[in-house]
Amino acid sequence: MKSYLFSIFTRMYLAFTGFTIFLVTAAAFGASGRGIIGYGTSLFAMLGSFFSANLGRSFLAATKQQAEMKELLLRRYLVLNFVLTIATMVTGIIYWRFSSSAQEVLSPFQILCFSTTSLFYVWSVNGNAIFAALSMTKTQEIIIILIRSCLMVFLASIYFVKNKSIDQFILGYSFILFSGSLTEILWLYFHFRPAKKSKLKTSKQILKDSFFHHIDFLSFNIFPLFLTVLLATHVTKSEIGQFNFALQIINLIFLFSVTANIRLITYVSDVGFRARISQYKKLFIGTLVLSGVSIIVIFVGLRWITLISYFSQFQGVDLFFLIFGLSVPGYILYQFFSPIWIELHRQKEAAFTHGLNFLFFLVLSPIVLSKFQLEGAVWLFSLFHCGLIFTQLYLFKRYAKA
């Protein structure tokens, strides 16, 4: 229980720092500045998700309940994570070079800074599952708290000095995210030293084993990022900033589900979900209630905040956020069931059903955005996650119901 409470504290602190970043940057740089930040982070988050290969889930599936195997395979996974990070950086820069819409939003200096966040976004996909599989989540959380505290100090300097240079903010922000991810990776790399070299898996075999994990992950995570990048071809930077603001706020609610998912991965890696079914149910109810209450509180807060002159450009995002709230049940169900599909070896079936949901909304998005633009993007986001409710119920009824 203490470990879980510490995890909750860490994720709440993560949420607090994230919310503070949005407030300070919105006040300092306006909706247009938030559009630049939102576009740059969405671009590399999308590419990072794509190139991550979901090594974290693959590591969990390959090593669950086998301590020696975890130590033998860890370094190979970490090195491959670095290679995939380089691929993300290069692809992002090439995309910017040949995309007129991307060049209209980001300057050459900004794209180079954002490219360094590739390590953060690739590791964000893989790191939680690897630390959880190693039962080292507390160590990761301590690093997160330290890095986020550094980010708050940097943010305070921006606020009190009244620095209006968005380039300086992007440089410092990108450097801190890069440093935090590098610290986590190096700690694992040097802490676990296998007694013998592993010849169990090549990089090609790891990528092959992670294929369905990755397809499933992409089908769930990449859609909001795709929406943000596609939206840039239909609306102004200010409207991108409004969409990104509401999107980042709902991500604070999602953190409750992500925290629970990390705990559930530990259960699966340790004894299996059926042995901890009572904890599963308690976590689900607690996460659902906490998320619902938080949505109401934040909605009221957003309505008040956007009346202040500093945030007048964001009027209307409270309603966007409320519509985004419809996505929470689907998001929670996905996070709770994804470790179960790994344990039951149903990654292929999960990837197929989630992929169908993703493809449907992928095809629908250009049509809706061309007609309804910003409002269309908001509803597409929520309806996409509502579709996940039906996929989880289908999978549960067919494969997991006792």
C-alpha cells in the first residue's frame, strides 16, 4: 500500500508540474506559443510512439516471473531503445524539412531542440513497463520527482525573470526532459550487470516479438497525436494551442489510469492477475471515482481561469475539456485490461480489435476535420476512446471471463 501511495503522489506531482507548465507557458506565450509547443511535442511524441517498438511490453512478456531472464535481457533492450531514439530524431527532422505546414509552425532551431525530446518520448513508452517488470518503480519515481523539481525551478526562472523568449523555453524544456530519461536509462544499465552475456535474443527477434504489442499500443496512443498534426493543416496556431491545452489537461486525468496500469503490470509480472483480482477491482473503482471527481473540479477551475486576461485566448477550452471527459471510461478500461491480454497471450487479438477501432477513426478524421475543424477534432478524440469500451468488453467476454 505504501508503494502504491508513493506512486500516486509521484503521478500527482507529475500532474501538478504539467499543469503548472501549461499555465505559465500559456500566460507567457499565448495561444500561438502553445500551438508551437503543442505541435512540436505532438510531432515527436507521435514518432516516438511509432518507433518505440513497445519494448517495455515485449520485455514484460519475455521475462515475466523470471528474475534471471530479466537481468540477462535488460541491456539488449536498453541499447535497442537508444537506436530507436536516433531513428525518431532523424525521421522528425526529415519530416519537417519536407513539410511546408511544419515549417510554418516550427523554426529550424525549434525543430532541433524538439528532436532531443525523442529520447523522452521513446522511453516514456518503454520505461514504465521495464521498471515495473523489474519491481523498481520506486527508484524511477524518485528520479521523476527530482527531474520534475528541476523543471519547476527552470519554470520559476522563466516566470520571475519575465522571459518572453519561446526559443529559450523550448531549449531548457527539451534539455531537462532529455536529461531525465537519460538518467533513468543509465541507472538501469549500470545497476543490473548480468553474470554472463545473453545470446537468447537478437535485436531482430526482439522487434519481431514486440510486433503485436506495438501495433496494439499504436492503435491506442497515436490517434490524439495524429489529430494534432493533421489539425495543423486546417486551423491556425492559436486553435492548435487551444486543442493542445484541453488535450494536455485531460492527460492529467489519464495519469490516474497510467499509475494503476504500472501497479497492474507488477501484478502480472509477479503472480498473475487472477491471484490479485480483488486488488484489480479496488483499483478500478478507485481510479474511476477519482477521475470523475477530478474532471468536475478541473472543469470549474478552467472556467474560472479562462476569465482571467492572461488566459482569455483560451476561452472555450473548458467545454472542450468536458467533452474530452467522455473519453475517460474507455481509457481506463484499456489501461486495466492491457496487462491481462499480455498474461493470457492475447496480444494478437487485442491488436486486431484495437486496430480496427483506430483505422475507422483514422479514415473518418480527414472528412470530419475538413468540415468541423477544431470542434470536430474534439469529438473525434472522445468518440475514439468510447469505441475502446466496446473492444474491451468484446475481448473480456471472449478471452478473460471466468
